[in-house]
Amino acid sequence: MCECVRYRLNGLVDIFWNDLTIFVEQMYEDQKDAVLGKAILDVRELGELGTPPTCLSPSWWRAWVLFHMLPFDKSIFGQIKYPMFWVFTAISIVPGYCIRVAFFLLLLIFIVTGCPADEYQLTAYIIGFKGSQFISSGLIQACIAAVRYYLCVHPGGTHTCDRDGPGADQDIVAGSIDFLGSCILTWVAFFWLPCSDRSAGMRSAVDVEPKSETDEEAGFSERDIRGGCCGSSNYDASRGGRLTGLLGWDVTSFLLSCGLCYLLMYEDTTHLQPEGLPASSPNVENVLGDVFHWEGHVAIFWARVFYAMLSFPFVIFLIPGLSSVLTHTTPTGYNRNGLCVPFMLRPMP
């Protein structure tokens, strides 16, 4: 094996081993609290925690959505039996008409209004949002684009791609909202992570979490762990584990996508394509004005697809079991009262 490849693999194994060690230590602490009677282990008692919200009030709708989408007592195999799971899943992968962005905006508001937000739920939100972006705005949109390109080109060298091509007829406002919302909501969730709390492990009667024993090992100083905000007991820069390193990747991906969009519009405006109109040298105003023409619509479409494809590193965190290890979190869910509690399956009858 090549020495450089061996070196990289050894480094990845060391990183994963450190993350696995932290995960095991957290599980050990949770079980120790359970044995000492400091935690609630009964699934019925967890389901009754919190105050029942007033029927049809905003808090009632929040609890209803979170319980049906992120239940604490059902695995994925249990959720697929319920129609609402498929409804929420379908909504989360519809990129058109701002549906996906509006859905995840509402979900983020529901999560952070837990005050404080749960660390696991924020990391799961980021992973789920970027994963749906990769599938819907990336893979699905690319496949649709290939079919539409095939259909808009006709025999004899004629085409109707200015009307029927991919992105040519998209609503510019909806496309821009989907493009910008996919990054803004992700960044808000990332910046909220240090202010989150660990609602799980095992939920105790006193929601006060001591400083993690692994903070010094992870390289975080006392300055990184200080008084909290947004209802959190402390501000902890280590929240999110390895996932926080992808914030820089997402920012870079967004900037590259914006650069691609500008480059495509510049090429159309200056007529740099072969066998076209004579080349020209327009100013920035003329290039940005291309947004209101079909060429600009196509440029924004491909920028969205490019940005979605660059979300692939987040998909790695969707692998079952790997997410909790890399993010240093313990799975949680919501009960019928909208309270975030540890994930715990109901016993078999």
C-alpha cells in the first residue's frame, strides 16, 4: 500500500477510535446514573414527563409535529407503519415552491424553542436537512435535468431548451429561496449547537449537566466552556463533535456554487460559447441582469444542483450507529408533551 494512503488510513482509524472511546464513556456514565437511581428508565414515565399543552395552541401543534416526526419510543421500522411519517418524509424532499425550506424552517423553530435545544436533535436536523438536499436538489434534480435536456432537443438541430430545458421555467424567487435557505438554516443550526444541552443520556430530575470529562482531551479550554445562552446551562464549543468541522466545508461549497452561477451568467452575457454571437465585455450590472432571462434561471438551477451535490459528506453521518459516535451524542426523541427525552423503545408485549 502506498505510504501516503497508509498514513491517511491510520489517521482516520485513530480519529474514529477516539470518537468511539468518548461514545463508550458517555454510555457508561448514563448506565451508572441509571444504576444509582439518578435517571428515569421507565418508558411510560418518560412519556408522561412535561406539562400537557393546551389543545390546538401553538405549543400543542409543536408537540404534535415533533412527537409524530421524532418520537422517543419508535424506531424507523416502527415509524414506517404510520402515514404521517410518509407525509413528513415526502414534504422534506420537495425542493419546489419553497416547500422543503419552509418545512425545515418550521422544524428548526420547534427544536430551538425547547429552550434549550437538544444537542442530538440539532445534529440530526443538520444531517437530515443536508441529506434531503443531496437527494432532492442534487440527485433527483440532476436526473430530471438529463431527461429534460433529452426532450428539449429535436431532430434537425432545433431545440426548445429556452422554454423546456432544465431550470428555464423555474420561479426565480422560489429557486433563490431554496438555494439561500439551504445554507442559512444549516448555519443557524450550526451556530446554535454550542448553546444546546444534552437532554439525554438518561433524563434526570435535575437538568444540570456537569462539565464533560472529555473536554480537555478534545482540546477545548475553559474559555470555550462558559455561561450558556438560549436557556442552556453553559456554552460548550465541543457540541456536535466531528460534525462541526463540516461548517467550513458548507460555507466553501456555497461560495463555490455562487461562483459557478456567476461564471455561467458571465459566459451567456459575453457570448463566449462557440458558434454564437460575437464576444463582448459587459459589466457586472449586465451579468447580474441575466438573472431575469432564461439563461440566468438555468445558471441558478445548476448552482443549486452543484451545491446539493457538495453536501455528500453529510450523508456519511446518516449511516446507522456512526452518527452518534462521530457527533458524541446520545439519541433522543420527543414525547406527546413536546419534551425531549432519551430514546427508548417500548418493551415487547
